[in-house]
Amino acid sequence: MNREEMAGVLDKIALLMELKGENPFKVRAYRQGAEVVLAMEEDVVELAKNDTLNGIKGIGEALRDKLGELAKTGKLEFYEKLKEEFPPTIFDLFEVQGLGPKKIKALYEELGVVSLEKLKAACLEGRVATLAGFGEKTQSKILEGIAANEKFADRFLLGKTGIVVESILEMLRMHPEISRVAVAGSYRRAKETVGDLDFLVATKEGALVCEDFTTLPEVESVIACGETKASVRLKNGMHCDLRAVKNAEFPFALQYFTGSKEHNVALRSLALKKGWSLNEYGLNPISDKIERPSVEDEKDIYQLLGLQYIEPELRENRGEIEAAAEKQLPRLVELMNLRGTFHNHTTASDGKDSLEGMVEEAMDLGLQYLGISDHSKSSFWANGLNEERLLAQIAEIRNLEKSLNGFRIFSGNEVDILKDGSLDFSDDILAQLDFCVASVHNLMNMDEATMTARICRAMENEHVTMLGHLTGRLLMKREPYAVDHAKIIDCAAATRTVIELNCSPMRMDMDWRWWKRARDKGVLCSINPDAHSRAQLHYLGQGVRIARKGWLRKEDVLNTRSAQEIEAFLSKPKAER
């Protein structure tokens, strides 16, 4: 039992309790407990096993006892009995965009839908449209969601794989026969979605290490196991490979298996021009006149080819090799550079934690400031704030700030961009905020030109500090709405509007492929977690990885600035920023 599995059990309990129509406060307690488990720096499994989970906010007595049972036995009787009330495939229905517990309950009780297969059949037969509260439009949307799930069936969100990756790395590092270990592939390159996981180890005992790898707690089933490679299926459904190489081969294998394929092809071509043959086993001279080089780590390979070291996130053959040859690669932003963040929600709208709780977590993370931006009134589904509630929140923030010994809370709002590009609040109201995140939350089926004009008009407003989740995409769930990225970036540059990198695992929006253009146009990025709970503030780490993939430097990211610098920035008219 690890922390990810422990949190997963609590999440599934919450889902099943929602299906049963249980008290929403009980449901929230389990969901919040899952987030606390994932966010804790301590070894939560050991604490639970030793009955020392005391005084932790978000984990009450009942949850503490259940976590203890999970840690000690690997099972929870309460959860097992709850599962017996529903078919196991019912969880798959929650993966379909637009389906919540109420709709799933209706589908289950009235149509006997217990799996994605039966849901698809019911939609194709037109039976779903006949249910109260559904209709043809909802039925069509469900079919679109199922199609999206099928399209991305073997993909996983980058932001949801970190815990299992770190857990496996930690166990491999403890193996007495392993001298070096790394994760490679698309995870190391920080792709927003990951197909599988590739681990690499240096060892003299390949067969033994491969066999031991297949017995790790995360492993569900073994696909293959040999002397230098093992393939397994993890409990979370991911395919995972381990490759065992000699210590001398490790740098070459790490470079090769990190990829991308296009980067590797270009690198091998360059090596040939310089008289070398580069592959996953070594860098070998193609002439007897050239001496075999000494390579200790991956950086030596790039140096021998006359290149700056190319960080893994940049290896997509998008100009990084040419820039490295000219010694023009940027020094990329790092997590330690962040001083604060914006776009965070509280219980005032649809967040799970209070203002005080969010601030406390931000301070624990070592940040200097936190921006609060709950939803505006048009997002009624998210309990959006009207003018009166927003002004009351500003006062609450100012009052709380007095007791924080210099920690700064910036009052903001995630203001809906309306159909014509106007905003959900008047300029008089917006002027009372420290900052404003403007986002599209409805009418997402506009054509590209109309949507682009809508967003650009919003950015022209003096009070709009930054643009939220540019395309509205939900990775592996919902396609982005049509928008002209180039025009949006140009408008942001002209209006001095910041564009956020929304690093919620399901968004990672604006897409990394556009950040270099934005940077070169002088557009600032704000790495924002879109946090709806304390735990989600930790999304910042993956956000930095995506920013690095977009070639961003410290100076390109607004929230690397100190609280005092942010105050000065926000106090200026947009044209002077």
C-alpha cells in the first residue's frame, strides 16, 4: 500500500457515496482526505501504520482509523462492502466528460448501464435521450466523451503520474545491485500526456534486477522478464519497461531512451558528420584515426558533439540542436525561482478549502504571496461570486493579511469572458481588485475567428491582468475550442496582457508548443495551478516542467518576481508594464 493507492481508495469511496446520495459533507471529507494524503511531505503510510496521524488538518478521527486499517492490512472493510453494492465497471463511467454522480445514478438505475460498453450501446439506441434531464444533446455529448476516451485509452496525464514514478525510482535506488537509476521517455521530456514509463538502471546483475522489478508493489501483471529488460503492467494501468545496462553504457542509453525520436535522429546525423556513430550503447569512431572518447554522463555526449547540454524538456527537434551549436540555449526557469502564484479558488466558489487553508498551504510551500481568484457570477455552476460577495471577499482578504507577518494575498477574480468579449463585472468593480484572470467558460462552439475576436476584446480591457486557460481544453477529455494562437499572442503583446500556463494536470494550457513564440514577442507567463484545494497548489512543480519545455526563462515568468515587484507591476497601467 502506497500513498497513491491510499488516496485512490478515499476518492473511490467519495464517488460511491455520491452515487448513493450520501451527505455531501461526508463526500467532501473523503475527497479532501485523499488530497491531504497526496500532498503530505511525511511518509503518510508509515504514520498511518503507527497510528500517529494526529492533528493533521483534513484527516479526522474516522479517516485516521480507516487509513490505519489500509496501511496495516492493505484493505478497508468499509470500502469493500461499499463496492459490493455496485458493479466494478461503474467507475469507468466517471471518466466520461459531462457525467457526474447524478446522471450516472440515473443511467444505472433506469437503464442498467454499468459499463462504457453498455453506455455506448444505450446512446446509439437512443435510450439515453429519453431519460429525464438528458435529451438528444446530452446523449450526443456522451458519445463524444466516449470517443475521446477511446482515442486516449493508453495515455496518462503527466501531472497524475509523478507519484508512481517517484515511488518506483525510490525503490530502485535502494536496490543493492543498482548503481545508477533514471526515468526516461516522454515523462522525462515533460510531455503533457504519457503513453508508458521507461526506467533505466546501471547494474552488473541485469537478470536479478529485472526479476526484482517485476515484484514491486505497483506491479499488477508481468508481460516479459529477461536478462536486460522487464515489461510490466502497473496497477494504475500503465505499461512500464525497465532496461538494465552496464555502467559505461548508461549515459548513452539514457540519452537514447529519453528521445524524442526526431531529436535522436538529428543528433545521430550530427555525430556522423563529426566522425562518430551514436547509438544506445556508445559513441564510436567510424575511423581508426579517431580516438574513442571518455564519457561519464549524458552531458559529455553533447559536449563531444560541440553542443551545449540540451535539457530533456527541449529534446523535440524544434530548433534546440541548432541553438545548442550556437551556444544560444536559454537558462530555463526552475521551481525554486517561483515566489508566488495566481488563479486559485476557495470555498467562496467551487474550491474545497477556505481562504485561510489556501494561504496556510502557500506559506508552507515557501511562497511569498498568493492570488485568490474565485469564479464570477456567470459561472453559476461553480457558485460564482456576485458583486456583493466579491467586495466582501476583498475585505476578508485585507483583514486576514494583517495577521500574516508580511505574506501578501492579492485579491482577484476569474472573470468570465462573455459572448461578445465583455466581462462579467463592470470596470468599477474590476478596478477594486489587485488583478483579474479573464477566462472563457461557455459558448465554446464558436468558429475560430469569432472566438479569437471575443478573447482579444477581453484582453483590451485595462483591468484584465492575465488570460486564463487559453483553449479551454481538458486533456484526454475535451478538445480545445477553435482559437488562433498567433493572433492571441500578438494581442497579448500589444495589450501587455499576461497569458497563464494553467498547470492543472488536465489543462496544461497554453500548450507548450506556443510559449517560445510568446516569449519572443515579450509576453509574460504566469504559472498558475488553478488550485481548487490546498493539495492542488503542488501542481506548480509540473507547471514549471511545462514552462521549461516551452523554452521559458526565469525572466519570462511573472510569478518568479518578489511580492514587492508584483505590487509595483500591478500598480502600473497595462501599457507601462
